[in-house]
Amino acid sequence: MLSSAVIEIDLHGLRTDEAIRKVKNEVNKAPRSVYTIRVIHGYHGGTSIRSAIMDEFSYGRCDKVIRVKPGSNPGITELVLREL
């Protein structure tokens, strides 16, 4: 995957509502060249953010997000905007 095809968002230190707002903003302004948005929410304190991301973007709730998948570790969630 090309680095320009992935946007990373670090949500450490944000409240859940702030984090969701930030992710929505990135999803809405992502150019067509972006395939994945990698959301770094953390593991210990980020579980409520991870749950909120799943609630907000899973099951076709957002037209731009095809699917939500776990990242390379429990502190990361990836939003797939386009398949490679």
C-alpha cells in the first residue's frame, strides 16, 4: 500500500465525542487517492473510542466507508474507503 493511500489519525488525549468528530472530518475530506484511514486510538484508554468508531462507521452507516477492520494491534482501527 502506498503511503499516500493511507491517512493516519492519532486520537490520543481526545474525548470520545471529539474523536468521532475528528474522524468524520477526515473521512469527509479524504481525496479519492486514499484507500484507508488508520485510526490510532490506543488500547487501554482507547476502547471507548474504538467502540464508538465501530458504532458510527460499521454496517453501512457512512457512505464513504466500505468496512471497518482491526489494525495491526488492538489500539488501531482501520476504515476502508476503497479496495486496492
